[in-house]
Amino acid sequence: MSYGNIERIMGITEGFHFLGYRIRQSVGTSGKTIVKVHIPAKAIKSFQVKMRTILNPRTASESVNAKILAMNALTQGWCEYYRCTNSPSVWFKKLSNELYWRMAHWLGRKYGLNMPEVMRRFEKDNTFRTTTQTLRRPDQYKAKRFIARTWHNPYTEPEKVQQEKTRIK
């Protein structure tokens, strides 16, 4: 019997990729075996490539507000998607540092300024601002804890259905 390209079935301890996440089983801090969800290296590289594309030196003719809006959209989408993983703040901090310095160098190229002048002109509260836009950094997004809740099938547990009906009345 042939199953196409499936060579072998991997165990959860080896891990697998699903919907852009890296899922694997490992030992948690309490010593119990738990399932961990991580940001895969491919997703981090993809974010970095998109960030470098947006802040490419050849795009210095575009407006600062347009750059900040584009980076905010990319950062928000990526960080919101991966904020429910295990320890996302580690990667958010690393990517935030890279974004900060890439934006600083892009501003320096655009206006022909050195770094101290860029910081005096655009940097406020550890990010870059114009009069109308503020650059959102990945480390401003906080991790969300995923809490799995027990779900009861109403067709197999009639007493739960009855409890729900009395609660609704």
C-alpha cells in the first residue's frame, strides 16, 4: 500500500509544522511533559526579509509616514499571529532591535543625517515618530497565554445540555 510522498510518521517529540507554527513535545518547568508551540525559523526569516524590503535604501524617496504605516501593518499582523506561542518576547525583542536600527539608517539615508541627528529629530520614547505616525516595535506586543478549556459535546452528555438550558432561562 502506497501513501504518496509520506515517508514516515513523525512523533510529536520530533515536532512538526502546522499553520505556520512549530509544535513539539518537551518537558516543562514543572517536570511534566507538555506541548510547546514555537515560532519557526522560516517565519522569522520571512519577517526579516519583508522588513528589509520595506526599508530598502533604494526606497528613500518615499515618505516617512508611508514607511511607518507599512512597517506597522507588517509588525502588527506578524506579532498578533505569533503572540500566543511559547516565549514570543525573546524573538519580539530581537526583531524590535533590528527594526529600530534599520529604520534609523533608512531615515539617515533619506535625509543625509548622521545617527545623532536622526535620534534628535525622530526618536522619542525609544521609537521613531513623525507629527502624525509612530513606529510600533515588536517588543510592544505582549505575549498572550493560551488556555485550553474543556469542551463538552452536548449530544453525548445530556446532563450538560440540561444544565445549559436551566442556565439560559
